Amino acid sequence: MALAALGWILQDTDRAERYLSLTGLDPDALRAGLDDSTVLGSALEFLANHEPDLIRAAEALAVTPEELIEMQRILS
């Protein structure tokens, strides 16, 4: 679910740039961290901190916003 959420984030250029800016990741670090729970958790934290994106991501991934938040807690 976290990887799918990250994919959703990266589909939009502005959103992807905001994610990278807020996390301090660059594209190389992001690619290298795709199997790292910290990196995946950062995607869910990014969504949790911006409700409009959280809701749109949940709809796109066919899950509830609460499920995304719970997964973020698990990865933290």
C-alpha cells in the first residue's frame, strides 16, 4: 500500500516536487530507498499531513484514508 501511495504521489509533477522538497530526498535516494520502510513511511506521512491529497490518494488506491494513516503508523 505504501509503495502504491508513493506511486500516486509521483504521478503529479508538482506533488512529486513538493514531496521531494519536504522529505529532502532526491530521485536517486528515492529509487535506492524503495524497499526502505522509512522512505515508504515518508510517503504516507506526506499524505497524512495534507488532507486533500490523503483523500484523493485513498480514492485512487481504493482504500480509506484511515487505512493509509494506519499503514503510516505501522511503518513509523
